[in-house]
Amino acid sequence: MKDMVPITVLIFTVALLAPGCNRNENPEPYPDNPNTGNKVLVWSDEFDYNGLPDPAKWSFDTEGNASGWGNNEAQYYTANRLENAEVKDGYLYITARKEEYEGFSYTSARLRTKGKGDWLFGRIEVKAKIPDGRGMWPAIWMLSTDWSYGGWPASGEIDIMESVGYDPYKIVGTIHTEAYNHSIGTQKGATTVVQSCYSDFHVYAMEWEAKEIRIYVDDLLYFTFKNEGTGYAAWPFDKRFHLLLNVAVGGNWGGLEGIDDTIFPRTMVVDYVRVYQTK
């Protein structure tokens, strides 16, 4: 999400399922395979309850509303408001709305696991269906929990999935560090096209090891970022990170071609979040 302020993603364990189909509510440890090695489930949310997101696993991030989150975003991220973040029927719904709220013209939600789910290495996977429409900017991403190397981008950012509505069907995976970031024109990342990203669920996943980070959609590996061994400026990913899920409206990237006010509300639907680590 290209945050400019220090604020502060998971294995192809099941086939893609449409809403209403049977789901594996108790996923087994992920089996050995060439990509993931021997990993076990260490944290998950299957969203098998109703109401607000589980407060033992998620908190609402509202700290950057006043600054537009460093990206001139147009939404106000609310807290504990079902209109913007609700779990029902086995899914998490993060919804952006066109409404006047606290001096803003749009509302949405930004959830994070900081202090409730923080990991060093592992595989993060989120099965989700993302919103379309000009002005939408959904994201599944990670930030440093402790900011050991300083503020953004020194302590790093891992964007497992980003997409902007004016550039349909394109999924973006990106890494930000002090040495590699968009502010100085050195950002590292890749894109892939997913024609059914708005209509179907897909698994957006990241595998993080000491030597490299790999980003996938379903079974497609489309971006690898390697540890050069030159220090934190290029690789701050030796500290714990936490996960964020949000739907932004507008902003420096998401709003590059404006916001279509006729599309609202727009929702990112999340089937599950799962984190695996080596035994």
C-alpha cells in the first residue's frame, strides 16, 4: 500500500471454492512439496462466526486517517463498524462506501494482525475475491511490527496483492525497502493478469525464507525477490511482520484516473487467512 508513515498474506491447500460450497474448516498441516517444504498451520481465521472480525486476531487500523495514509487516500477507515467490516456466512466482508463520515466522503476498513499475529518467515495465504471499479485499491500486504530499521521504507513492506480499478484484472506483487522503493524509482515487483479476480476467489500467497520471498496467485509463481546479503537497506526481512487487509479509495495510485462514484458499495470478500511455518 505504499505507506509513507510507520503504521502499520496463504498455500494451495484446497481447490478454489465458490460461495456456498463445502469448505475445509480445519485445514491439515500443509504437505511436503518442492515449493513450500514441510510446513504446519500456525495461525488462521476461517471466518466461521458472525459479527465483527475476531478481536483476538484483528484490530482496526485508523492511525493514518488524518494524513491520508501518506498516499492522499480518500476514505476514512472506521473501527468496529459492521458497515465496513463484517463476518457472516463464513466470509469476511471489507466494504468501501460512498458516504459522508468524519469529514470524508468515503468509508472503508483496514484490518491488521499486529500484536496478535506477527511472524518471521513462513507462508501467508489469503483466499479472496476483490472489488472492481475505478478508484478501488484493495490490498493484502505486510508491514514490520517493530520498525527495527526505522520508518518506511527502511523496515520493509511486502505487498502480496494489490490491484487498482482503473487497470482491470492486473494483480501486483511488490517489495519495498530502503534501497528498493518507488520514491527513488527502484521499486521491485511484478504483475500478472487474473481475468476472474472480480468474479471468483483466488489464493494470494507469499512464501518468505531467509534467502528469498516468492509471491503467487493460485499455483502461479510470478515474482521472486532474493536476499542480496548486503544488509538491511536491501533486505530488512529478518524481523517479524504482520498482515494487513484493506480496501482503499482513490489515492496517488488508486485514484490516478479518478473515482467512479456510481460503483459503491464495493467489497473485498475473504474466505480464509492461513499462515504456515516450518516445523
